[in-house]
Amino acid sequence: MTETATSELDDSFHVFDTTLRDGAQREGINLTVADKLAIARHLDDFGVGFIEGGWPGANPRDTEFFARAQQEIEFKNALLVAFGATRRAGAKAADDPQVKALLDSGAPVITLVAKSHDRHVELALRTTLDENLEMVRDTVSYLHEQGRRVFVDCEHFFDGYRANPEYAKAVVRAAAEAGADVVVLCDTNGGMLPAQVQAVVSTVLADTGARLGIHAQDDTGCAVANTLAAVDAGATHVQCTANGYGERVGNANLFPVVAALELKYGKKVLPEGRLREMTRISHAIAEVVNLTPSTHQPYVGVSAFAHKAGLHASAIKVDPDLYQHIDPELVGNTMRMLVSDMAGRASVELKGKELGVELGGDRELVGRVVERVKERELKGYTYEAADASFELLLRTEVQGGKPLRYFEVESWRAIVEDRPDGTHANEATVKLWAKGERIVATAEGNGPVNALDRSLRVALEKIYPQLAKLDLVDYKVRILEGVHGTQSTTRVLISTTDGSGEWSTVGVAENVIAASWQALEDAYTYGLLRAGVDPAE
């Protein structure tokens, strides 16, 4: 058994993460051992107290994870937890292979799942209520005697309590009396509401005296609220998953739970300075599981502190706290101003400041930008999702209507050839001027837009080698409301990266290729601006 964490926090309150076990049951998530090790490092860096790594012995991947985690990770804050079940009915814990696998994992903490709903005991386990209590007592006491710290998850506790409260409480007592440090009340079906959770936790705490935890699923959309309601009732152990990953609709989301505990309740549940890493950790874990981070996730989403309405912007200009419940920097996020047809002067001034474009308090200039944005959004442009295109528009107005130009396009064309064998050839030609030189470039691609992108790159890379770093990473097309069918107006959003940052540009036209060209031209122009290239050179 290895116990390496040296957290500065005491044991009075537990943040317990089960991303690697319960969170991994989300549809679409399939973690390798390397993925689990990477997530464990992120969670330890964040400062959670316990990381439930999986069920050793149940599958080779989890068994390998525990073996490698103990060798490859020096946990600074978290203790590694192995998950398993109470022994089989009619057996002894000391003789149960599954219990032995939990010990063999080397994890210093073990979480046992136990039945607390009488119908589940009789129908799923096919044993008696008394034998189930003995299974809990025997397994907990045996693991405790082997030097392991034991937590017990009472599965379907709230539904079981509703059906037979005395038996549900008997399971809690059996676990606590046998040596379980914490007995966790699980809303396994996720059907509870905060007031119900608070009432049940209060009663169970008073009637059993056990240290209680909470494990909430999110089927009613109340997992975070239910978790905090349990804390209000006296629970001192919360089980969560990063970004709310989990079976069906998910689990209580680790990040809003921790933020609420630290910032709203004033509880010290993370090591000093770790809360400011929350947004980074959330996004890093999303990358590992290969899911796009939720833009509207509380606290850590890119839209969590984004302001669009002109009324909000006017107030924020005076005091950001007027329309923000916390300072976003506390959780490692940033405030963003969105510019749209709802924008007023304050939105534009704040956005200019955010982008580093000095407007100098010029009311006429700001008014001109506002009108320009509204005029273009009426045609279908959207600048709240295309900061780079907005910055180029802003700089154009600052320069008296003179666009920022690194090259002048003479013409472009894209050809799609349908071949007899059913394949297609895509070719694009670009004619442009750059630094006094006329350039004609042709390239093929896997589609007309890709061919245009490649031809533009071929044309400009010799003159602007900085463009070699650029990659188109996302491409979205939307048919706008209005005229239907093939004559509809099309909006294209393109995301581009240079390896150190990412930006989005927008193009609008009746022709999807023309809209794509606009967005591409803005993307390359902004990329050169980011690279510090002087257009006058």
C-alpha cells in the first residue's frame, strides 16, 4: 500500500473525484490507461483529496491503471481510491477474489458499493436483508483490519429510504459501526430534488451519527444543487466528476461544486491557489476525453463571463461586479465582451480595450463602429463568434475606413470536376499582389475551400513565411433565414490556429465559396497581424 499525498488540507471535508470510474461511463467516453493517468495528474494538480481510479480486478485496464499510477505518479494532493463491491452472499470477505483484488491494487482507500434499497437486495443480490447487512459489516471490517481506509457508497439510497427508511438507515449504521470512515448516500437514479435531499440527509445524520457523503446523478438537472443541499444538511464528503461526465446525463459537476464551496460557502477545500487553475484543468480534461468543452458551463465555460447586451456593457464599464457574480480571474477565466447588433457604445469601448485597440474616447468613432456592426449583422455577419473579423473591422474604422491589407486580391476561382469514375477533382487559382509583386498560384485540395486555402498559402508563404504556422482547425456553414433553398444567404465561420492561439473569422455571401473566401482572407490577415508583421513593409 502506497500513501503519497501530502495535502495541506485537513480531513474535515472531502472532495472526492470519480471521473475515472463513474465519469468514464458516459456515452462517447472510452479512456485508455494513458488517458486515465493523464486525467489523474490533472485532478491531483487541481487539488482534490481523493481520486477514484476504477474497479481493479473487474477489467484488465483498471488493474493496469492502479499498477502504473503507483509507479508513475507522485500524488501531491490526492489519495488513490479503488472501487469495488461488498463480498458475495454466503461467502467470507477474506476469501472473496474481488475483495482480494481491491487489496492487491495497493490503493490506500477503498470505496465499497453496498445495496441500501430492500428491493435491490432481494431482487438483484437475491439474498436476505440480514445477509446484506452482514456482507457490509464483514467486508468493511476486513478491509479496515488490513489497514485500508474504507468509504461505503449506499447505492439507490434515497429511493431505498423512501421505500423502507429503517432498513436504509440500518445499512448506514452497519457500515459505520464496522469501521467505514464515510457513508455516502447515493442518488443513483438522479431523481431527487434539493429540498428532499436536505431533509433525508438531516434525518439520517441525526438518527445514525455516521459521517455522511453525497453522490448525486444529474437526471433532474439538480446534481450540483442536490450536492450543496446535502452539505447544508451536514454532509462533509462530496463525490463529483470533472465537467459532470457520467452515465446517462451525468454526475454532479466537480467544478461548480468546488467553486461554490470555496467562494460561496467559504470552505477551504483546495490547496492555496488551485482554484485559479480550474478553467485550465476543466479544458485539459475535456481534451483528454476528446469532447469539446461546454462553452456555457458555469465558472469555466468561455461564455461564463461573456456579455452581449448593451445595457450590461454600460454597467460593466462602471463596475464589472454589477453583472458578474464573481471575479472570473478567481477561477482562471476571463470576462469577454460580445459585439453584436445588440451592442451599444459601452460594448464597443470595452471590446476595443480587450483587443488592445485604442479608441481614445472618440464618441464619433465608437458610434461609427456600432452602426457598422449593426449594418453588417443585418446582412448575416456575426461578430460575437468571430472576434478576429471584428478586430479587423475595428481597425479599419480607426484608420478612417482604410482596411488593413497585406495583399490585394485580383481574382480567385475554384473548380470542381466530376470525373467518370465517380471521383471529384478540386482545384483553385488565386491571383493577387503582395509587396509590389503579382502572384498567380494554383493548388488542389480535398474540396473547393481546401483548394482555395492551399492556393492562398502557396501564393503568400514565400513573402510571408509566418503563414507556414497557420492551420485551419474548424469550418462551419449555416444557411441563414430568409430566401430558401440554393439561393439562401450563407454564413461561414472559420477557426484558425498558429500553434499558440486560435481565432475565428466570418464571411457572408449567397455563394458558399465566396463566403468561405471572405473568412479565409480575414483569417490570413489576422494571422499576419498576430505575427507582428507590419503591413507597410
